[in-house]
Amino acid sequence: MRGLPRLTQVRSVSKAGLSVVTVIFADGVDTYFARQRVLERLIEAREQVPGNVQISMGPVSTAMGEIYQYTLVRSRPGRRRTKRRS
């Protein structure tokens, strides 16, 4: 994925039988432009892996994406909590 236009980060997580690669582009990059570039790289990768390995691209938004975490802090002493939004 390195060398894609306006690419900012590539992250990966691998477990037995599953690898997930997250490709992050700069703000303002058209989603479909970015997905087309990633798809081109995936097609190249399919030619280089064993036949029993499946490579696919997930939907635009998945349960693993679009998660924001922040902390609400009271101005006076009290309980602090973390809230997740998806």
C-alpha cells in the first residue's frame, strides 16, 4: 500500500487465520478514489499469494471503523468516565 497518493498511515493486525490491514488517507480524499487505488493493489497481491488465501476489501464503514473515544471531565472533583460512539 506504500506509495498511494495522500496515504497517511497503514496499520495491520494479524491473528491465526486472519489479517486486517487498515489504510488511512488524508482528510478530504475522495472515498471512492482511495478505494479504487487500494483495490488495484489488492489485485496485484492476489497474484502473489497461494490459491487458498482469500483477499478482499471490506465495506466503506465497518464495525471496526468510525469509533471515537473521548473522556468527559467534570470541572469539580468527581467520577471520570469514557464514552464510545460508533
